[in-house]
Amino acid sequence: MYTYKYPHPAVTTDCAIFGFDGKELHILLVERGVEPFKGEWALPGGFLKMDETTEECARRELMEETDLHDVYLEQFYTFTGVDRDPRERVITIAYYALVRKSDYHVLAGDDAAKAEWFAIDDLPQLAFDHNTIIRIARERIKERLATTPIAFKLLDKKFKMSELQHLYEIINGTSYDRRNFHKKMMATGFIADEGPNPNPEQSRTATMYSFKEADFIKQEQNKEMKKYPFDF
């Protein structure tokens, strides 16, 4: 039993997990199996226990509701609207993650009836203020893309240049000339040519590429980069 001199709001965590299938950016949602908003879709999340940190809570809820684990989470915002939860005064601390969808098998659990990926621009009706959380998460990812090579976390280890370009276009909300984009990326020195795609689509041979992550980290740590090379 806990008693306090002053009122204490409840604390939750919510996770905006983004994935990419080569064509569309997706976000992981769970169908709520309990009230409030039973039957509606929401971000994975839940209430903070007294003996855990918010990151521990986010990881626990993510695993319990979707079976995802060992995901790198980054805290990006705290949502404090006084009426954001009909049950009581609740503050939520939000995290986002960028994952390769092919690396994870999603399985609903705990108080989630279902867990599914949805295209980011075609979302169902969402519970609580989760539309706002997703919007701000997208803004933070766009900001991070200008300073960190986070796009490669969403791609397979070997990818087509068209996939990388499309991902940049989705996140930045713009379009790029194909040849200029290719030239810019190869000029960074951190993109390796992996040769022809062993499974070309429509009889066209597509070149595959990979990100030289170790080389990038080494130069960044040694402060050898005068300018972030992936900024458009």
C-alpha cells in the first residue's frame, strides 16, 4: 500500500515500432482486449510497475503484447494531456524503434487481442491520443534521419537502392531524382556494392547494396567526418 501527501498521476509507456517492407512504412499496433477502447487499435504499452524503470516497462509491455524482444528503443516524448485517459490522470512516456520486419514474428498476448502491422498512411481508428503519439514519432524520426543513419535499421542487410530512396522519400515527405540519389549515396563511401540480386524481379537484374556500419562508426568515433554524409 502506498500513501502520498500529494496526488500522484499514473505513468504508462507506449511504443511506436516502425517497420519497412521495401514499399511502405508500417507501424505495429495491438487490438485492445479490455476497456477502455476495447476492440480499438492502439500502440503497445501499459502501466509502469513500482519496481521498474520506464524503459523496462516499455520492453516488458512490448514483449507481453506482441512477443517482440531485444529491440533498441529510444525515448522521444512525454505526453501529459490531462484528459488523455478516461480512467484516471495518466502520463505516458513514449519510445520508438526501427526494425526489420523480417527479423521479428509478431504474436499477440496479455491484454491484446491481436497484433498487426499497418501502413503508416492507412491507419485504423486509434485509442487514446495515439494518433498524436505516432505523428510526433514520425517528426522525431525525420529529425534523426538528418543526423544519424537510422534508415538502414529498417532495411534488410542487403537492399536495393530504390528501396533506400523510397524510404528516404517516405520519411522526409519529398521525392528525389534517381540518379542524383544514387550518386549521393555512393559518394558517402559507406555503401557497398553487393552485386546482382540473385532473385531479380520481372527479369531485371537489380544491384544489391549494404551499409558499411562498422566503417561509419569507426570514422564517427574518430571524428574523421567533417559533415554527416547522409543528409539531404
